[in-house]
Amino acid sequence: MSYLVLARKYRPQTLATVLGQEHVTRTLANAIASGRVAHAILFSGPRGTGKTTVARILAKAMNCEAGPAPEPCNRCASCIEITSGGGADVHEIDGASNNSVDQVRELRENARYMPARSRHKIYIIDEVHMLTTAAFNALLKTLEEPPAHVLFFFATTEPHKIPITILSRCQRHEMRRVEMPALCRHLEEICRQESRALPAESLALIAREAGGSVRDALSLLDQVLLIADGVPSHAAILELLGVVDREAVFGLAESLLEGNTLGALDTLDRVYDGGHDLKRLYADLLAQLRDLCLCTMGEEARRLLDHPAHEMDRLVAAAARFPANRVSWLFDRLFAEEASVRLASEPRLALELIFIRLAWARPPLPLAELIEKLDDLRRSIGGARENEGAAPRQWGPPAADAPAPVREPDLPRPDVPSCRFTAPEEENEAAAPPAATPPGQDPSGASWDTVMAQVKKQHPSLASPLEQAVVRSHTAGRIEIELVGSEFHFNLVNRKKNLAVLAKIASECYGEPLQPVLIRRALPADGNGTEAGAETGALLRERTLRHPMVEEALRLFDGRVIDIKRLVPQGGKDG
Ligand SMILES: [Zn+2]
């Protein structure tokens, strides 16, 4: 007896046994049970996912002597005829070779006659997108008003090539790629029925190569089982299929994540010596990093991964070894080079160059570490300023999308969208009433600077809104402080808790119990638009760019300054 290939030998004969297309088979079974099968059905999807197989089962179910029933009996004359590939009333047509208008006209003529023996005359047209436009037009009329006994089942891998007029007259069912775990189980079951055993990694390899196509998987399995009578070795299977071992892909990704460039180059060398396609290796590496990235995103993201169980465990373990931002950074860098590898005439050199470049690139710091560094920086700058004894400017967070510095829990800062910059000596001179006492000097002779130094030390977040404060008067038990600037800052300082802090510090510094009273003076209007304003703007810009904190932020984020905005606080919500 001639050898029957596995794909044919194990072709499903009932809807329930079709692999991985439950969403289609369930709907069809319900349609048959309720007598509502459409007269034209289009099955689309990747090759080898069961389009014609389902069409045939449906044909059997509709014409079964015991039916129409959701599952054909597979024993009656009609079922047996269809299983063996045809019958008087079921016509399987290859759309690629029967695509002319004449052939469709002939089909249309024949369709008018009643079926010979069965309930329905069924036309299964495979690769229907290959029909010519004229042929589609000829078919259209029949699809519009089909005789009651005619059913059309179309199958295609390229539904977008079918005219919309045809599509709109068909009920569509989309077949999916079969997922790896299901395909592996299917292969394992077939091996068992064939009394052959293959290692799980080999089955996974075959399933991966098949890319979700059951037919491709079974063809590969056919080939693999021919290698040896007993159990073919995994190495022999790798060689036969000409694919890179998963070990190499795992190893390569891990070497790169560890920063072990030499290890990565070694693996590359081995794969090259094995005669494998390095462009394919690079594609596998990208897929591996994508999978690792998903693994770092938690349980929920893992449902997007399609791997057999043993590989999933390994992937999750590998991902757990590296910080998520490092994995995504590497994925990003490698993906950026994808085109250069794909188009390279010497893929080996291209890959080596990429790996070496990666060795020189600085991987990003974890976000928490960055925030800590920025915070350190802010503290050290604050300290230096305190030592100098002069505090001409104050600084908010550097940029909206940069991580915000750690905030004092009791005193939230405003979310400032860009470099905040106020320069009292430039902005306030003109508007300051002549009677105001200059900052740092108190009518009583005691030093407001001492108070500010203590505030900076004990409550740095309060120091910022107080930086431009001026002492207006100081009488027994009462100190009047004028705040220049936004209502927001005023309200912030004017909170009961903060006033208490200020009272305590002021009392200590002046050596007498003092109750602070706040007075607010609004900022003068922004000078932008006037000549003087423009001049001030240029000066501010230069100072901003030269500020050590800006310089350090640029270095840390490898960034550049796009725009500098001066914030004119409008007052607003508190907190
Ligand atoms: Zn039957």
C-alpha cells in the first residue's frame, strides 16, 4: 500500500477535531443545528490552517444522509464520497487553474440543475482570489440569487484580493494560526499514534518552523520521521530543518543583556560555521527580545507569548535576571538596526558591528536610580548655594517628562512643566516699592538670612517659595513678611502648618517669640514683547543653559534643550 502523508492521514473528518479553530467550528455547528447555513461562505486565513478541511466537513455535514447535522456521520455514501475527494454533487475547484470567465459561466450553468443524489449541490473553490475580474463578475449574479440547492464555500489566503461585491455576499470566517502549545500537543499525539517518540524540544522546533500551519507541521514531521527508524536526535533534526538551535538564540540574547560582547561574537561565529542564515538568526534574536520584554511586563502580558510550556518557563527565568529597562533598551537598539541587517550583503559583518557598537553604548540607568541621582544633584547644588551664602535663583523640576525629584511628603511642589526660573534682581526692581526693605535686612537689625538658612536646612521645600520674601516690619511678637510672586506660593506658605514652622524658626533666630504675618505682592507683568523683555529673556536663557543642574540633566538623559520657558505663575489650585 502506498504511503499516505501524515497531513492526509490525520486530516480531521469532524468539526470537533479541527485544530485551533474553535471560533469557526462552533459557529458553523450552531448554524447547521439551527438550519441557518449561509449559501456562500468564505474561509480566509494563513495556509495550512484548515480552510478546505472545514469546507469539506461542512459539505459532508450538509449532505450527510443522517443530516444535515453539526457533525457528519462519515459512514453514509455521501460522506464517504466526499472524504475520498468529490462525489457527484460536491465539486472541488482550484481557483488558480479554473479562473477564466468561461469556466465560471459553465459552473453557473451547471449550478442550475438539481443535485444528482444529495440535498445540495456544493462548490468548494480554493484560492478563490485567483479568479479574474470577469470571472468574479460572472459569479456575482449567481451569488446574488443562488438556486436554493446550491452552496458555495470559498477558501483563500488573500481575502483582500477579492472584490468587495463578492465579499459582501459571503459569510466570512477567519482562520487563525494554530498556537504553539496546541500544535505541539497535536504533533505529540500523532507521534504516539505512529508509535514514534520525539523529544519535546524537537516537537517545539517543528511547531515553530511551521509558523502556526498544521499542514506544514505535519509535512516537517513526515520528513523528520524519515531520518531514522528509532528516535532521531535533536541535532539531526536541526540539521535536517536547517534552523538555528534555540539554545543559540537564548545564549545570544543573554550574552548581549549581560554586556558580554565576546560571548555574543562567539555564538555568532558558531552559528556562521554551522552554515546557518544569519539574517534569520537576527530575526530570531529580535523575536526573543520581544518575548523577554513581554515577560518583564508581568503575568498579564505573557498571554501574548506563544511557546510550549518548557520554553515559557525558561523565558520567564531568563527575563527575571535582567532589569526591564535594559531588556527594552536592547530590543530598541537591535530593532533600529533591523533594516541594515536585512539589506546587508555581508550579514556577518553587520551583526558583528552591531554587537560591538552595543558594547560602547551606555545602557540606561533604572528610573529609580536616575531619580535618586537627580535628587542628590539637587541636594548638592542646594548645599553649595547655602555655603556661598547667596541664593539668586530657585529651581523646579527640570522637565515635564523627566522623572520628578523626590518630593517632601508634607509639602507637595507644583508640577511645573519646564525649567522654572525667577530672578528677583531683574524682575522686581522696577516694581518694588521704594519703601520695601531689601532682602536680607530687617528693620530691627536681626538677619532674615539666618532664618532662610534654617528654613533651607530644615524644610527645603518651604525655602523655594520664601526665597524672594522680604521682611516689611518687625515689631514685638510679630514679623510681617512680604512674598513676591504667585498666589500658589503664597497659599503654600500661608498654611497653618507651614506658618507654625516659620514661626518656630523665626523665633529661634530672632531670640523672641514671633508670629509671622504674610503679605502678598504680585509679580510685575512679564516683559516679553518689549525690547527690555527680550534682552532679559536672552540673559535668562544664557543663564539657564549654563546652570549646572541643566547641564547635568542634559548629560544624564543624553538630551538637548529645545525650548526654555519662563513661568509666570498665575496662582491657582493649592496642593
Ligand atoms: Zn454521512
